[in-house]
Amino acid sequence: MSNESLILYKLIVLYMLDRVDFPLSNSQISQFVLEKGYTNYFNLQTAIHELIENEFIKPDTIRNTSFYSITKQGKEAMDLFEFKLSDVIKLDILNFFAQEKIKLRNESNISADYYPSNNEYIVECIIKERSQTILELKMNVPNKGLAVTICDNWKEKSEDVYHYLIKNIWTERGK
């Protein structure tokens, strides 16, 4: 892989992260790049790794899924080198977001993870909207299997849980 190709892959990732207000997962970035045939998985991972090393993007791992956000340094680099990214690639990215943005946002804004604590597990379920946490639930569960089940079901059930809580907590007394 040439140095110019690697720079192009890095710019694609930076442009993608600069155009959304939520983190993108490795699989979301890979989906776009691989479907468009810009490069293969290994070259893309090399570009992402170097972006992390140079602190142009910041990783966050939740349940074995890496999510990336652009850093201030990454924004500065994007501003300086955006001209090297063709209008065709930019349009492909913008069209991808137009078609997939709600799905991508939901995947990034609804998360669940667990960790051990005193012979039990703590499950942390989160709903974010525009990088702002709107609901965060933490609960102790007796075993890892239950923690995994709750995390696995959270994406599907989070909206119902949120609406249930709002309806039952915000209801005035006596009515």
C-alpha cells in the first residue's frame, strides 16, 4: 500500500467522523469503505490504527465494539487536507449518511456494558441524544449470563423502558 493510498483512507475516516455528531463504530466505517470498494479491511484498519496513534481520532470500547470520535487535532488535519479528498468520495459519504444516519445514530447512542463487582455484575445501560446522556441505568445482577442477556436486549427494549419510566415517573400524584 502506497503512502498516498494510506493518506486517502485516513482522510475518508476523518471526513466521516467530522460529518456526524456521534461516534461511529469500526464496523460502521468498515461497512461504508468496503461496500464502496475503496480498500480492503486490513488497509482500513492500518489507517485507523495510525489515526489513533497520532491522536486524530479517539477510540472508546463498549462490549468489544470500538467507537471512534474525531479529536481537535483530527479536525485541524481534516481542515488542512480536505482538498485531497475528491468530491465523488465526499458525495458517497454524504449519501451514505443520508441513507443510514438514523440507523447509525441509534447504533451509537444506545449502548450497554457490564463489569464484575463483588461476586456480582453491574450492568450499565445508556441512551444518548446528540452526545448528551438522556438515560443511564445501572443495576446489579447475580451472574454474567444475566448481564449479557440484559446488554443484548437493551438496543431492542431501550425505547420501551425509556417511555415506561417517563410515563410513570412524570405522572402527577393523585391522577
